[in-house]
Amino acid sequence: MPKKGEPHDVRMLYLIEAEQNKQRLTWSGRTSFSMHAGEEVSFETYFNAFPASYWRRWSQLDTVVLAMDVQGAATISVYRSKHDGVRIAVTNVEAKDARVEIPLKLANFEDGGWLWFDVNAEEDTTITGAGWFAPHEPKEQVLPDGTTIAPSAKKVAVGIPTFNRPRDAVNALHALAEDPVVLEAITDVLMPDQGNQHPADEPDFQEAEANLGGKLKIFQQGNLGGSGGYSRIMYEALNQTDAPFILYMDDDIAIEPDSILRAVQAARYAKSPILVGGQMLNLQDRSQLRTTGETVDPNIFMFSAAKHAVYDHDFAKYPLGYVGTEEEDLDPRKTTSRPLHRRIDVDYNGWWMNLFPRVVAEKMGLPLPLFIKWDDNEYALRAKEAGFPTATWPGVAIWHMAWADKDDAIDWQAYFHMRNRLIVASIYGPENPEAMLKNMLKSTLKHYVCMEYSTIAIQNEAMKDFLAGPDQLFDILESSLPRIQGIRKGFSDAQVLPSAADLPAATGAPGVPTNKIGGRLAKIKKIPWAAKSLLHLRKPEDRAHWEAPQLNLTAEEARWYTLARVDSATVSTAGGTGVAFRKRDKELAKTLLDEQKRLRAEIKDRWAELKRTYREARPELTSHENWKKIFDEQ
């Protein structure tokens, strides 16, 4: 059940009460509820429906048992869906003061579909301990080489790296301990602390630590980025614990604790060891599912939506059972929940929540020393290559800030985006890099017209560091970030001011569009605007506009067809905490673009050599011994 006090939109992730109910359901804990005679409730919801197609695809089970204790009298109605969301009635069971157990076949879920149940109370009724149960204990698992391993215990080591988010980190520790069943399954909580603002200094840290019953271990180290934090977790989990599973979680999240158990159970019952990924719900719009799964485009080697994946689905507006009308289903501008019933196959899962079987970590080694970005992609691709695929599991989820609310495509992280994309592509990517390099050029040209010169400058640094080869990756693990931040300081577009009000008033840019172009004819509408932009970019900049901006733009308004037709503008950060004053500088832009053109040509010419070099270096870059040297220096 939802936590007490959750708003209506969040409760929609757990249950849907019938509109005709005269009173709401009541519950004091999270594993039982009471309802009055004549009331109805459906559990065709994100957290309570059973993602049957995933269990059919990945697990040892061919049957699942829906079980619960009923005090009172009620009808339990079980339904399933097809891959297109069409509902099919399975069975009705009338229960009065009884234990109910309903075995359900998983044979009908090849392409997709969920199982769920509704309750219709004939008299005042309390339902306790409702859940989806396996009919037997997990069996041994088959490894890619044909050998087997014994079934694993329901135990997991949870790792949460943190960097200067002490409040978030302590909140996460509290959440791990709030459910005693979840806490019983957690053997250790491993927290690399990489900042200078420490969770231990928070006033309620000792309470959180005590609630974990001695399971918390904190490791102080320098800022080695996400890959350094997660590598430390995997290293310590293998050396200091006997946990059969290792769960990665970010620190800046809100947790549904039961998701931890769900991930562990999916991994325990898998036919062969798999990585189990948690989905991301939007921390700022908590009924919204960010994505159902992602893949890496093998041609341009860029992460993208997996086939049939859904982005930004709001369950408060479109519950899991909302399949819409036939007209809505045929209209791409309309939203229904039909796609959520299709099983999605992925290449990787983000490390906001990702579970690794111990056997995978033992065979695969640790993450590459990439600091941030692409470390999660690389590890999943490495594991998949060895026969350990990833499954992104519905109903296993955390709340995390959506990517749209970050500036990571243009700030210092752009360096790691490009450098690490090239590194991972050299190991797993195409034999011919031309399509990927063209895709990178397209992105760079967008930065050019948007006056994001600092981004181009650090992208050039990324290319240089990639060309320098793999031997230096451990050496620059800590030094790359301060070096890149130092480079960005020299560019006005990277300097964040508190407010546009701190600058002279905007002088205006008559005729320049600031609205979003949408609709089916968007591409056609952009043609004349693109032509006008090119004409403007050919002219020398008017540096009089460097004193006062021509426009003050929100992050949403800062589009290429707007910025390409002005010589200056302020642009708010994605989080709305300040503004950057962008100024067109034609000579600087040419210098940066010419340098990147030369670097792209060198990458293309040396691609075969670079692929061989990085792939041969992978065992050393992921070895426990080399990471131990880094940790020992901290």
C-alpha cells in the first residue's frame, strides 16, 4: 500500500479506488487494507500488478500464485492483459474469512501482458499479505558455459555512493531501514563518501546508522566520480561480504523499499544470471514514469529508447488500464497505456538502481575508470557479451530527478559524455565510425549556433584524451574534472550569474522566434528559419550586444533557431537557479570548430588501431588489482 500521507497522484501507482465508493479504503501499515461493504478497488497499477511477461521471459517459473488472507467476505477477480493492453478475465474467487491461493499460468505472456486483481467487498473486509508467490524455491542457474550454480539466498549488499549530498544520503539510509522485511534481506550497506560534506555530520545520521543494525560501512575517498564510487562498492562487496547480489543505487533518490526485494527475487528466480535494472520515476512529478527501457544504437553508438519503449508516462492521467479508444490508439498525438503492456528488451539500465549477481561481478571485473557517463552502458554491454543480459523490470523503481531538469549535455559533463562514448564505442562499437562521427558533428554544430563555446572546447579535450589512449585513464581519474572546470571558466556561456536582472535590460531582437515549433509540419516550418539563421551566422557579430543581452530566454526557449539569429542572450539553467550570458564570437567559434574537424579526422584514420588498443586494455582497466591501487592512495 502507499505510505501514509501520499497525494492522490502517487497513490495511483498502488491502487485505484472505484468512483462509486462512498468511503476511501483505510490502512495503517503497508501490507493490509480495510474496505466497507459494497466498495471496490483495483490493483491494476504500476506497483501492484504482476509483470507476467518479464517473469515468463526471464524466470524459471511457469506458474505464479496470487495469495492473500481475507477477513470478511469479498470477491477476488483476477485479470490479465495481452501485449496490446486488452483485458481478459481469468477467474473470480469468493472468499469469506479464508486464506486464498490462486495458481495462475504464465503461458499467455510471450510478447507482453500483466496479471492483477480487483476486490469487491460483500461486507466489511480486511485483506492482509496479498502478494505474488512462487510455487517453489529457486532452482540452480545455468551459466553461459553450460555449468550451473546453486540457488542463491535472499540476501543483498546495497551500495550507495555519495558526493556532497549528505541530506539525501541519510534519507536513503532511513528508507532502507523502514521495512523490516527488506532490512532482513540486506546484509551490508556500503557507502563510498567522496565529498567534503559528510552524511555522518547530519544530525540524524546516528539514528539512521543505528536503524541499520551495524550493517553500514562508509569508505572515505577522493572524488573518483560515479565509476569510482560504484567500483568501490563492487570491490568491497566481493571482499568484505558474502552477499549473492550487489545492488547499486544513487544517493539523490527516493526509494520504494519493496523494489529491493523485487529485484532480488527476479534475480534469484532467473533461469540464468541476469542484471536486474530498476525503472526511473520522476522525483519532481512522482506519478510519472521516465522510461521503460533503453538501448544503444549500434550505428551511431548513442543511447536511445529501446524498441517499443515509453517515455514520460503519467499514471495519474493514464492508469495502467487506460487503453483508450480505437481513434486514440491510431493517433500518435494521443496517449494511452497500451504500450506499457508490451515487454521491452534492453541493452543496459542506468545505475540509479541496478542489481548484479555476485557471479557476474566475479567474472566481469569492476567498472571502467570513466568517472561518470557510459560506465553503466559499458558494464552492461560487457556482461551481455559474456552471456549476462540486462532486464529492466517494471514495478522495480526509484524516484530520481529527470534528465530534462539537468544541464549535463552542455556543462562540464559534456566532456565525459564525448570521451567515454568514444572509449566504449571503440570496444563495442562499429568497425566504421563515420556515422557516429557525423552524429557528433551534428551535436557540435548545434552547440555552435547556440553560442555554447565552452561545450565545444571541452569536447575537443575529450577527443584529445581519447586519442591519447587507455594507459592514462587511471592517472587522470581525479584530475580530469578540475582541469575541465578550469577550461570552462574562460567562457562566458559557462559562467552562471544569479539573475538576468543583474545585467542591463534586454535590447530585443524583432522577428526572432522564441516559441516552440511543433506539429506535423515542424520540419517544413524550420526551413525558412534555418535559412535566416545561416545568413545571420555569416555576418560578423555586433559586439555592442555583448554589453546587454538581446533576449532573456528560459532553458525551454533556448533553441537553435532562436539563438542562431542573435548575437547575445541570457539563458536560464535547467533548474532555474541562474543564467548564462551567451555572446556570439565568430573567430573563437571558427578556431574551435577547425580544431574539432582535425580531431575527428584523426579519430577516423586511427579507428582500427584505437579499437584494438582499448579492447586489449580492458582487462587491466577493470581489474581488482588496479582499482585497489587507486583505493589505497585515497
